[in-house]
Amino acid sequence: MLHNSITMVIIILVINIVYVSFFTIRMILTLKGQRYLAAFISMFEVVIYVVGLGLVLDNLNEIQNLIAYAVGYGIGVIVGMKIEEKLALGYITVNVITTEHDKDLPKQLREKGYGVTNWMANGLEGDRLSMQILTPRKYELKLYQTIKELDPKAFIIAYEPKTIHGGFWVKAVRKGRIKA
């Protein structure tokens, strides 16, 4: 009897980890506008959910099953987030403000394949060079590293754009011209 109980706990735990991972990925795909892929994934997600919840509801007198369900849910959130980090869907816009006018940072970043729009700005302590850079999220950390190598004191703000239309950014970035 104990062997079956442990097996049931493991099955419920694994089912919920898989279910919540699918749920997380589906939500992210939905937010990124990938509706058909999200709908396809949701078909598997709901089957897994019903099976897992059914196992728990059929054995409500076994508290370890409910605990396994809850623990599996929590682990599933973490696994789903890790999967999303690896997929790195979408784009990131990075605003950089620097005092380094002489280094021609925009040119150096463009040579690496990034789309850079730059302009002169005024800060509290004088003139600044301001840049706006678009890159796929999978290159986000590499971009930060490159900026910090070029100017360790650069002020960096990043955000995820909701809509991108036209311009050099979209054409060049989609063609994967970022150099490692």
C-alpha cells in the first residue's frame, strides 16, 4: 500500500510540474501574440490538468496527494520561467545614457549589428549621448555586457516594446545580424 502511495505522489507531482510549465509557456505565447501556438499548447495543458486534478480529487482522503499537487504547482512555475528564459521570445529596447562622446559608441554598436538611434541630450551635469537600441531578448545580456565594456559608467534602462513597426531595427534585427 505504501508503494502505491509513493507512486501516486510522484505521478501527481510530475503531472503538475508539466501542467504549470505548459500553462506558463502558453500565457507567455499569448502575451507575445502567438495565439495559434498558444491554443495548440492549451489542448495538451487542459488534458494534463484534468488528469492531475482528477487523481487528487479521487483520493482527497490522502493528504500527501494534495501536498504533491501544491508542491508540483510551485515547481512548475519555476520550471516554466526557466523555459521562458531559454526561449527568450520577443524584443527588448535598451536606452543608454553616457558621457562618453568621443568613443563613438553608436558606431561600435552598429558594427556589432545592433540598430542604434542616438542623439545629444542634456543632463544635470552637462551634455550626454543618449542611445536607443533594439535587440532580440536572446541577445539582451550580450548587449549589456558590450555596453559595460565600452562604458562601465553608462546608465542603462531596458523595457519590452509592445509594438514594433518599420525602420532599420525591424529589418536588420529580424535577419539576425547581431555579431557575437
